[in-house]
Amino acid sequence: MSLNLKNELNEKQYVAASTIEGPVLIIAGAGSGKTRMITYRIAHMLEMGISQSSILALTFTNKAASEMAERVRGLTGDSLPKLTTSTFHAFGVKVLRSKIEFLGFDRNFTIYDQADKSSMIKTIVRDMKIPLDSIDLYELSNLFSAIKTERTSWNDETRTYEKIYIEYNLHLKAYNAVDFDDLITLPIKLFDMFPEVLQEYRERYSYIMVDEFQDTSLVQYRLLEMLAIKTRNICVVGDDDQSIYSWRGANYENIVKFEKDFPEVKEIKLEQNYRSTGNILQAANTVISNNTKRKSKELWTGSEKGNMISIFHPDNEEHEADFICSTIKEIAFDENISYSEMGVLVRTNSLLAVLEQEFLAQQIPYAVSGGQSFFQRKEIKDIIAYMRLLTNPDDDVNFLRIINTPRRGIGRVSLESLRAFAKSHEMSLFSAVSKLAADPNPPIKNRLHEVCISFTELIDEYKKKMFSRKNMAHSMNTLIATIDYRGYLITEYPDNERMVKWKMKNVEIFMEMFQRWESDPDNIKPNIYDYLNRITLNTSDTKEKEEGKINLMTIHASKGLEFNTVFLAGVEDHILPHARSIDEDEKNLEEERRLFYVAITRAERSLIITSCRQRKYLREIIDSSPSRFLEEIPAELLTFVDEDKEITIEEGLEKLRRLRERKAQ
């Protein structure tokens, strides 16, 4: 391997990639080629003799982590099996899989997602005899996350939930489970409590790189600081102008904190933009310059000025959707641009429905990014867990998921007794339950003994049926009826018949899929193992940009992507900037502006903005006002679209002013 950094990178990128000792802060503007610089920097480190196992490169999405590793392998020509390129959470999993016994967990712990977390909280609230209608599970889950990640602390208003929080964490441990916040906080706890473990990781990872540093939370920063404070070989790459995740704990002020903790830091700015045309870039620069809390930078490009930024004021959201669809077809035909090279961005998920309806009506293929996978829905995960336990009774993870689904009266204390028995006999939880069921004088209470007997009989009976290879789908449907899964849903959602029907419909769809697969003549010897493997592979295959389809997504989901043509819909006050964000804290206006900046800088060649005159809200038609951010774009960069006639910039600006004045009256 022989790299020539000076030939491959611009001057600032070269300095960033070749500076590998000591703390380095790289301010990388949108479209400035930071991923290219990062991969060359890692390849250069390897060329300089730094061991691949000494390098830890962290980012925020699995896609970015895998792309980083793939590009480094391409540059070096080596497979690099010991190079760690990972998300923060995946790194946390790696640490915990190796060392979690220090904290009293087993290595085969389960990671609870949001649905699992809410379900557990609901169970705890019910067991504590607290009326469910007095609890907002979503808000309580968010509070627990904020407490755990130290974004907030208990106060007079929230302290009433502290006992639920304590019980929640005790339940996690009893179920040998962790939530997503634990993937960061437990490694920190591990390092705090066991200095020898921290020292081991400091010695292992003596060179650390962090991408999207502006998105790190305070606890993520603390994890980095613990690992890097001794060697001080840490390089962080970020852009405070693209910090848009404060609602999930991101703190762009970590850049300031980094400069204080590593005062010898070398700062490098990447300001040459390789993505957007001059007009788009000038608009982005001018808008973001209105923020006061930011590092000064001025992105520039060597490309032409390009198209003007188009603004259109449709009558309502239906008119908006029709305009966007018609324009997409027109651009695709006239400019021979693939649908996949166009993105339609919105501030909130609530704006997607009308657009989706119009795409369907006009037969435009589209993909919505960021939606929940069908296989990740709780009811589907429950049924899959039964299938997995039937194929592998020693699977403690899925045993714990279904032992109380439906509720069998096994509380935390009973579960802890089962786990202690299994551990003392060095066996799986199901083996322990089977052993206790067969014991005429077991060391447990009669009620728990009865549950052990009935559960063992259930699993043994349906295991035989599933492995007979005769109508497995029928056997699973019978199992679902036997455990009365519908009845379980009714107890979970006692006042929500529609939710019960919706979830049971999903179960029926899943079983129909299983039936079709089993009946497929191409499956010569269908078995449950093959089907479960197929599910795992399908659910792990996620693509942000699908070939031949329009990309429909929120601005948050678009971060890191780029499109030839971007449609930015619903650019109205109270949507962008969002009313709730501003009402909560006026300081949020700067983050809303950063969000608008991110949306603008997704566009390479064309940017088309729509702002409705009226919009339906809670069954009412309300007047809408163009976003205040539109007035921050220089007038000479704008062109106003009118479907009936051509209008001048002056007429367009006057129309924009009148629309805002009308709403203000």
C-alpha cells in the first residue's frame, strides 16, 4: 500500500488526514468530503505502522460505519479484520458482551427496543397498582431515558415516578436485559467501577476517531474522554451547523468542551463544498449566518452558480402534493433524472400522508425512510419469539420475552428465583423450568410450580408439531389460539379495541406470509430454521436510497444523504420552525434554522420549496404563513413559481410579504 495524500486530497483535507498524533478538531462543512478525508486518514495511520487493532472509529449509523470500513479496505487492499469501525451503541455492545459479568449480568443479554421498554414499564405500573390511564407511557419512557443519560434529574414534579424507575432497572436485570441508553451508560459504569477494565481498553484503543461529533451526547462524550484522556490521540470531526438532535441528547457544545479538555487541540476547517451549486451554497451560508452560537465558516464551491431556488405557494396540502408529483414527472422526463436521485423532505411525519396518497394516485414509486419494520412490531416479535424457542428451547433471550406473554403470574421475584436456580445448576432457563416441573417436591411455591408444568407442556407439545414438517403454519395458528394472544392484547389495551384489531391483523398477515412460504413449491424441504434465518436476513437489509423510487423522508432522516433535486415541502411558520420547539424554548429557533440548513444542503443541483397558503389542522382549515427562514435567503437567488403566469422576483417577494402579514393580523 502506498498513498499519495497530496494528490488525492485538497490542502485542508491533506492536513487533516496527515495529522495523526494528539487531539485534532476538524470542522467539516456540508459536502466538504469529510468521509473521503476520514478514510484516507485511517489508511494513512495504517501505512505509518499503527496497528489496526489500536484504531477505534465511531459514528452514528450502521451504514456510515460499514461504508467507512469498506472504503478503508478498498484503499489498503487488506481485509482489516481487527479494525473497529462502529456506531457508539455497537461499541457499547462489544464492551458489554465481553465484560458485563462484572456488573452482574450474563453475556447473552437481550437489548430492549422502545416497544419492549414500554411494555415492561406498563407491566410494572400495573403490578404497582397504579391506574394505567394516569400514566403517559411515552412521556415516562422519555423521562427514564433523560434520567439515565443525565439530561435531567429528579425534581418535585417527576419524583413521583422514581420508584417506577428503580423497579424498571431491577426488572431489566432480572430479565438479563439492557435498553439502548444502557449501551452507553453501562460501559461508563463498568469503567468507573473497575479501573483495570478501563486501562485494558485505553491500551487497546490508543487512536480514536469520531465522525458527526456534533451529534454526541454528554454521556457519549464522557465515554470518549475516559478512553482518550491518557493517550490524547483523538480526532473528532463535526459541524456545529448540522447539530439537529438535541431532542435525543445531542449537545453541539461538546465541541467547546473538547477544546477545554484538550487545550493543545489542533483545529482544521474543511470549507470547500463538492456537492452543491453556488446558488444553493450561498443560500445555505446566508441562512445559517443568522445563528449566533456557531463557529464561523464560509463554505465555497468551484462549480457554477446553477439553478435559482424555486418557491411555490400552493393553496393547500393537496395542491402542494399534486404540484410536487407533477414537477417530479416533468424533471424526470425533461432532464432524464432517475426518481432515486430526487428527495422530498418534510419537517414532521404528519406531512407524509397526503404526499404518499398523491404518489400512489399518480403511480410514482416511492420509499419512506425511517419507518418501523413490520418484523419489529411487538406482536410480530412475540410470535417469532415463540417460534425461536420451539426451535431452540435453550434460547434464554426469547424465553424471557414470552414467559409472561401472555401474563402467567411470574413476577420479578419469581423470575429471579428461576434465574438463580438455572445458574446454580448451570443450565438454560427452559431446562430449569423443565427440571422444576418434573420435581414432585420442588424448592418453589405451588403457583410457580404449576406455571412451570403448564409452560413446559405447551412448548414440548408444539415443538413436536413444528418438527413434524406437516403444516407448520397451522400448528403456529393453533398455538396462538391456545395461549389466547387476542385475550392478552385485550388486557394490554383494555380501552382500545381498534388497537387490538390492528395488532391481531398484523399477526394474521405474518401467519399468511409463513403459510405462503411453507406452501411454495420451490421449498423442497421447508423447515422452521430456514424461515427464521430468512426473517433475520430480510430485517437486517435496510437501504436509505432505493433504486428507481422517490425518497420521501423527514429532514432528520435525510442527514448524510444527497440528491440531485430536493423538494422541501411545508416550509411554513409553526412547521419549520416548529411551533412546539419554539414554545418550549426560544433558544430552539437556532436548531430549527440548522434543520433548514441541513435540508438546503442535501440538494446538489436544484432546490424547490413549497409553502401552503392554508393547511388542515385537527379537522380545521387554518391560514398558513411562509416560514421566517425564507426571508433569510437572498432575493437574487430566488425564483417564484406561478402555474398561471411568470412573475418577477419583486412580485414574488411582495406575495411572500403579504402572506406573512395576513397570518400576523
